[in-house]
Amino acid sequence: MLHDLAGTWWAWVVLGFALGVLEILAPGYIFLGFAIGAVLTGILVGIGIPAGLPALILIFAVASVAAWLILRRTMGVRQGQVKIWDRDINDNP
């Protein structure tokens, strides 16, 4: 039963979209890499990559880390960029 769920492409895509919704609810680019990794794993399973559950988890992990690194490079703080705080959150306006 678990092997059938791991080999079903739509389960990975649904997991990816659920993680995407979680990213919207808790923003910060935390879950977006995992969401992209799950969708990519679903696409690979849909194409017909013959892999068992351990291999799919490895594919998911590698795709998630790669997506996170790409997101970090494109959307993260640029080199030399400094966040300047102009007011304290505890000061009342």
C-alpha cells in the first residue's frame, strides 16, 4: 500500500500544492523549496521513472535542496546588502 502511494504521481503533486498553500499561510520561503521538490518528484513519477519509495524520497530531497538553493540565490539577500532598521517595533507611532 505504501509503495503504491509512493509511485502515484498525483500524490506527490497534491503534497507539493499543500506545501505551497502552507508557504502562503506561513511566508518566508521555508516550504516553497519542499513544494517545488514534491511537484518535480510527481512529474518524474508521472513520466515513468521506475523507483521505489527510498529512491523517491532521495529524489524529493535532492530536488528540494536544489530548489531551495536556486530560490535563495534569486530571492535571498544580495551580497553586500544590509538591512537598515529605521524604527523599533516597540516604539508607538
